[in-house]
Amino acid sequence: MSELDLALVHALQVRPRASWTDLAPLLGVSPVTLARRWDHLSARGLAWVSAVPGPSFARSSCTAFVFVRCAPAARQRLAGRIARLREAVTVELVASAHVDLMLDVLARDVADAHRFVSEELIPLPGIVEVEWVVTTSLYAEGTRWRLGSLDPSQLSVLGRAETGEGARSAAFDLDPVDHALLDALVRDGRIRLADLAALAGSSAATVRRRLGRLTASGLLAFRCDMAPVVSGLPVSVTFRGRAAVGEVNRLHRTLATLPECRLLAAVTGSANVLATYWLRDIGSVQQRETAACVRLPSLAVTDRVLGVRTEKRMGHLLDNEGRRVGTCPIRLW
């Protein structure tokens, strides 16, 4: 990976649909060079941009984490099978004394999540035990995580992504044109306005207005994901722990400020804190746990779930090296 590639990916994390013309002065190369580098990265499955549910989803719908124990011989087969289920947007094979697979499930509400777990997941052959918890507050997640390749002056020029952060969902129903746009953007978040217009049977100006409405309402956001070779952080670990109820709201000011923090949530259950870190090596696991406990003294870590392989991340299917090889689109809108 070149420094330009890393800077390009970071820039697209901040502004996922920025034009090459807008990014070229910031990165010091021509728009043609940026387009060529991005085509190279995306064609090899090293980086990709896609549409994801916006911040209003966390307020109005259900994010659940599901921990699955399964028969040893069924582990890999089940991971592939579950990855084809749309509700399971992320599927990871893990190393833990109590868990074989960890899922990130997005549903319209708690009842819908329960239906998925009880009717689609538990009946699968090879499932031994299932535990699931529901997110009550989401302090950090993949859309907000940054690679750290741009300096502060570049970030200042780049500005802030227009992801609808902090927006309240407007009361409007999605029509067939909205759904057509969302289906296309889930597969390729950088698809051109002209191509979107052709798919939706509309004009580019109309598509631009619709996308602006969807992002401003908080229904839609975009994120740039990458393979571990790009991030340089091949080790994923999820800590589960207990913190005093009065301390839980301090999570965003403590654990989420650690640069490798990929996800941080308050959840239901006796272990009411869940945090995922992307790290450079296995030796960093203990360091991150120690740092987390120092910053939040009431935190008692109850389990350490080490990622072995990510089968699927936010609707995109990955190979053994974490490169995108396909898509099982999320459809939550």
C-alpha cells in the first residue's frame, strides 16, 4: 500500500462520495490518478464504499449482538450459511471459551430481532447455544472510525462528511425510487449520479435532491471499509464487561477516545459494555484492556473474544484475507 492509497482511503472515510476533482488538490495528484488508484483498490477488494443505515436507525430500530456456540465440525459451514441471511450484517468466526461465531444483527425492532434469532438462526443444524444482547446506546461504530493517514491541516480542508449526524429522521415514506437508489448504493456507494438516475428512471438533479434528503434525515449514511492490509490492524478483539450504571454514559469520553476503538456500545444483560478494537498485533490485546480499565475504573472485563476471520462485514462478503469478494445487500429501509 502506498501513502497515496492510505490517504485516499482516509479521505473517502470522511467524504465517501467526494469527487476526484474535489480531492485532487488535497492529495496533490490529478483526478485521473485518484480514479485509477481507487479502481485498483476496489477491483482487488481492498477498499469499498457503501450505503449503510444512518444515525436515525440507532434511535428508532434495533442493533443486536448475537453470540453463537456451534458444533466444531459445523463452524465454517454455519458462518457461510449465516452470512447469506440479510439480518446478520456482520459475521465473524472467533476464538473464545464460550463463543464460536459473533454476529451483528440489524432489525426494525426488538420483536423483529427475536424473530430472526428464534426462527432463522436457532433452527440451523449445528447450532448448540445462542445468546443475544440489544444495544441501548451506540457510542462508536465503523462509520465514524478513521484510518489516521491525513494530517490535521488536510482534515480541516476536507471538512466534515455530510452523513446526517445528529439529524432527526423526517416523517416521510420511502417510495420505489428511493428503494432503487438505496439498493444500488448498498452495492457501490460511489456509483455515479448519472448511473443512479438511469437505474431510477429519473434525472441526476432529482437523484441528488433525494440523496440529500435521505442523508439529512439520518436514514442514510456512507462508509468506506477496507481489508486489514490497508488498515495495518489485522487483530480484532471484542471485550465484554460490566460497568456501574452511573459510569456507562462516560464510555464515549473514555474508551471511545482510544484510536483503535472500532465499536463501543452499552448493551442489555449483565455484561453491559461491548467494545471492539482493531490492533496491530496480539500483544496489544492486553495493553488495550489495561488502558480501558484505567480510563474506566469501574469496568470489569468478563470476556475477550478474539476475531479469527470475518466472513461478512456490513453486508459485504470477505475472503480469508479480509478482501471483499461479494455482497449480500442489507435492506433495512
